[in-house]
Amino acid sequence: MNLFDVYPLYPIEPVRGKGNYVYDAEGQEYLDLYGGHAVISIGHAHPHYVDAIAKQAASLGFYSNSVENSLQREFASRLGKACGYEDYSLFLCNSGAEANENAIKLASYHSGKKKVLAFSHAFHGRTSGTVAITDNPKIVSPFNVTDNVEFARFNDLQDAEDKLKKGDFCAVIVEGIQGVAGIQMPTEGFLRGLRELATEYRVSLILDEIQSGYGRSGKFFAHQWAGIRPDIITVAKGIANGFPMGGVLISPDFKPWHGMLGTTFGGNHLACAAALAVLDVIEKEKLIENANKVGGYILSELAQIDGLKEVRGKGLMIGIELDKPVGELRRRLLFEKHIFTGGAGVSTLRLLPALSIGRKEADCFLKAFKELINE
């Protein structure tokens, strides 16, 4: 049997990681400024993280959600305090797509309505419901096409209101920062306006913080820069530093009933141990403050480079748009400078490093980047 060929692959295989670096089988060191799509939040193979997972695996790796799991309760309490949503409830699952699926389901249960409003260039996942609210026809199969989704223009409140006026929506969903679209920033006024519209038209405001959350923007959630409180928040990626996990933070306005949501693997013992270790490291090493500081430094340095079409971002979620395709630059950064970066669309370079990155690593990238674009 062969692998189903859906991923274009670089001919490099990292076999080991430490901090902000990964290494191939020959020992070549690579600076990791992409973190596997913003998944690596505290760095590779952090000793506390490794120890927590090893101890839990040696004790109990898994049992079902039909019995009590005190690790889930501990994690919910810790997460609520860390992000400022102590009065919300938490449903644990396995991925960002699954988190968004459950968020939509909750909103539909709550209102009794079917339709969801999403935005141009949105990416919310690849499962059936989430790909329908993702604005990329290339990855939407005929089975996924539905009349239950409409798209408004990003950062256009009037367009959003014109659609919500129809009265048949259960939810409006927006990313804290659009990641796959190339680090597109919602204005604070747009997010505040969406909060007001959601309240006025009695729809649930869902903030997809799967890529932009967990400290990446310099606050726990990117929407907190706008000072709003959504009805539902979805998280994944950085939540467990590579262990598959997702979560849905749910306003007290939603009332659960047994069987309303469910999952086999969500919130399992190993996942909770990993996620608790991530919170330990974020808090002890002040990684959110570091993301704000080092991300601000990188953004300010990039802003001084001539010839860039646009630099966008907040904290350690950074997009660098060029006036030409970015593929060759990414390849040269990887093979000549040994630096992993990400891409978005044709012309945007994405930086999504671990929140532990320091000035040394930032300067290493900036030096290599300037050398290549000035040739």
C-alpha cells in the first residue's frame, strides 16, 4: 500500500527537535519558524512537556468519556483562568475542524436555525460542515455544497448586516486573524461591529481562534485586542504542542443536555496531560509576553525593508507579501539558509514560530531574508 498522494513534499525529513530547531537524520539543523502550521507553541521536545506525557502514558493513556476524568476538570479550570473566560464551559475534541463542527452545531441547537454567515477567504477546516464555511471552491466537493452557508466580504460590516437581516442565521463565524488567507487582519471596529450585529440579530458569534489563539497574537486570543466576548470560541493547534486536541469554549447562555455533543478520543488522559504542560510552560516562561515582544520586533524590522508589498500580523503571526510568487524564496530559505517558513496563496510568506522564539532566532531569519530578497 502507498500513501494517498495529497501533499506536495519537500525532500527533507525532520527526525528530532529541540526548542526552536529541528534536525534531519544527518544532523543538519533547521530553524523552525513555521511550527507545523502554528501547532508548536512551546518549542520542540520541551522537557516539562515530555515528562508530563511520559508519566501519564505510564499511568493511564486512555479511557472513555463515560467515566470521570479529573484531568479534564483541572484543564478546564486552568484554561478559563489563563484566557479570562472562567464563566464559560469547555467541550474537548480532537482537532480544529471538529471544534468548529461542534460550534456550529451548538449555535444551530440554540437558535433552531440552519444558516451560517462566514467571510471571504475564510478557512475553518476540511470536514463536511467546516469546508462548507471555507471560501475555497477547490476543496469543496459536490457533497459539501449547501444552501445553509453564505459569505460576506471580510471587514465589511454593511455586507454582513445586509445578510443577517434576512433573519435565518444561527451563527456568524470569523477568524481572530485569517491565517490560510495570508495573515489578513480584521479591524477592531469590524470585530466590535460583528459583536453588536450578532446581539441585535440574535445569532451566535463564533470566533475561530484555532490558528490565532493560544498566545500567538500577543494576547491569549486575537479577538481580545478588540475587547469583545464571543458566544463561542474554538481552539486547537497550539493547545497541546503537537498532541491532537481541540476545544470549544461555550458561553453560559448555552445549556447542555446529555448526548448533545460527543467524542471518543476528545479530552483523553494523554491529551489533557499535554495541554496542562503547555499551560505550565506558557505561564512560567511568560510566552505570551514574549510573543508580543519578539513579534513586535520582527514586524518593526520588516517594516524597514524596502521592496515588500505589505507586512501584516500581530505577535508571532506574521505575513510578508511580495510582489512575486513566494515559492522560490521559501525553497531557498529552506535549502540554503536552513529555515522553515510557511506560505499562503501565491505571494505571502507566513511566520508562525513557537512562542519561545528569541531575538537571536529572529535576527537569524531577518539576516537570511534580507540577503535573499536583495540579490
